[in-house]
Amino acid sequence: MRQNTKTTGQMNTLIRRSASFETFAQENAEFFINMRFSDYLYRLLEERKMIPAELVEKTSIDRSYIYHIMSGKRKPGRGTVLVISFVLHLNLEQVQLLLRLADRPVLYPRCKQDAAIIFCIYKKKSLAETNELLCSLGYPPIGKN
């Protein structure tokens, strides 16, 4: 991600204070997210020196579905995004961005199920450990709902 960036809170404050959206947009153009889900996923794979075939193997997600996601032909469901996120060992900021780019709800810490997932991301738990915690709380495992 960019070194010189603005937080969501800072962007909200600037929007609220701005008299004109056009001026706000022009002054903050570099801070808007301008990429597709598939582009960001490719970038994450490249950073981890992985190829899509390894993602298929590690996620156990259907090969054709992964390739449709990678080509931009399909947008993954929230569970799929979370499975991919755990397999790639993403931090919370990366997970939230991946969810946004997939047009899926971000993790919300006031929702107990999401809070458990966030906890596991912070603690660098595996997908299996996360699913074990979710099941112990009475929630379905990630990718199975």
C-alpha cells in the first residue's frame, strides 16, 4: 500500500468539511481505491511468490471458480474472500480491502462472529483454528456458509 495515505476517518472528515465534492475528489484523487478485486489478488499472490494454482491447492476452492475470480469474470462471496485471506496470511487492513473490492461487507467488530474472525487475524491463527473457534461459538465455519 502507499506510504502517504489517509485513513478512512480522515477521508470522512474531509468529506464532511468540503463544500464541493468535485473539489474534494480533485484534492484527494490519489487516495481513492482504483483497482479491481482480481488486480489486488494478483498483487497479493505476487508478493507471496505464489501462483493461482497454489491458491487453488491451499484453499481447496474449485479451480474453475478461482480462475473466474482471477480473470475478473466473477466476484467471490464473503466466505471465499475470508478463506483466501487466511491462506494468504493477510492482516486486517488487507482483508478489509479485499472484502471491499469484492463488494462484500467488511468485518464488523460489534458482530460477535466477525469479532472472533478479527481476533484470529490479529493472533495470526490458521483457518482451521479460526473455524474451530467459530464452531465453539455456534457459528458455521468460514467458507461453509
